[in-house]
Amino acid sequence: MDVLSQATHNFVQHQLRLTSTEVDLSQEYDLYHSDISLLSSGQTQQASFYYTDDFMQMVCMAMLGEEAEDDETLEDLIGETTNQIAGSAKILATQAFDIGLPNYLGKVKEQPENGTYRAFSIDNKVMLYITLK
């Protein structure tokens, strides 16, 4: 999980030119859910990424220079963001692993159990969180 956390901070810093902070979640959010498989030593873990609409609009502005005007563009960016963070984690990891293809799973409203996630804020506003199972 530490390598995914560092990769997330790197994505926010280098792609969005912003600073992220790890925080505790205090409420449920409407979130876009995407996951990706991490394969190492014959074992598979599932990394799930949950993004707020505000975060994805920041990503869209940084990558495309405009807000996402349709669901297809947003879904593509969600997959690309998940892939970039997981790919960065693969580079940072001390133990080699492979990554699968990102899966967009739709919009959800949930809050993870305490201790099972890493959440990140930008400008004191929760933007995304990650779980690893």
C-alpha cells in the first residue's frame, strides 16, 4: 500500500502540479470506482481506486485542457488515471509485480472500513482513496 500511496502523491504532483495530503475519511462520497489487478509471485491483489468528480475534472483539465463533457471521456480518464498510478507504483516497488488492465466499475457511494484505505486530499478537500485486497 505504501508504494501505491507514493505513486498517488507523484501523480498529483507531476500531472496536476498540486500537493496531496493523506487524510481520514469522515463521510460517504459519491465516487467513480475503478480497479486494477496487481500480480506478484503467483498471487493477485486488487487495488481499487475511488475518485471524486472534482478530482476527475482536475485530471481532465490537466490532460485535455477542458472539462469532460461526456461520460465516455470521463470513463477513459478514470481508466488512464488508474493505469498511471498503478504503473508508477510498479516502477517504485522494490518487489517486481505486473499490472492488469484497469476496469471502470461505475459510480458508487461508500466509505471504506477504518484502516483498509489511504485517502488523499488536495486543498483540504478529499479527492480520492485507494483500497488494496
